[in-house]
Amino acid sequence: MLTPAYPGFEVEVEALNADPTPIENLSVPAVIDHLADVIGGLERPPILMGHSAGGVFTPLMLDRGYGAVGVAINSAPTEGVPVVPLSQLKSFFPVLRTVGRKKAAGFLQSQTP
């Protein structure tokens, strides 16, 4: 099993916390090119699996012929896809009222008409 790091993420977490430049400069094309380099060196196309952002990269890699099959788990939303539905955002309002007060807040229950 291969789990290649994104370009620039080959360092310890503490190093990325101290200097987040690699995170700021990361782009989707750079990740795809990096993954293509890793996969291109294999004898045969692998099974690709990705979670979150990796779940977005998986179909992109499959589309380019770099995998035999792919599994995307809980993919991150891509550009143009609403990240949070209004109903979910509305349930978070009680939490926002407690910011800075060190208080706990429960979520509102969604009410179905």
C-alpha cells in the first residue's frame, strides 16, 4: 500500500505548523501531477482510495487512466458545490452566541413540517 504525501508535505506536522507555506502554495494540478508521477512508476494501475480531498483526486486520477478502480470516501465538496446547507448552518447559531464565553451550547433539532 502506498500513501504518498502531497507535494511539500513530506515534513513533520510541526514543520508545517511553523511554516505553512507548502499548504498555502498547494494546488490541485500539483497534487495530480505528483500522484501521476508516483502511480506512473508502478507495474500496473493500482486500486485508488481517497478520503476528503483525496476523494476528489481519486476520480480525477481514474479519468486520466492512472487507476484500475477507485473508491472515494466522503469527498470534499468541489468548487460550485454548497458546503453547508442552510438548515445545518441554522442549527449552529446557538453555538455562535456562546463564542468567547466558555459555555457549551446544544444544537437545534431540525423540525420537519
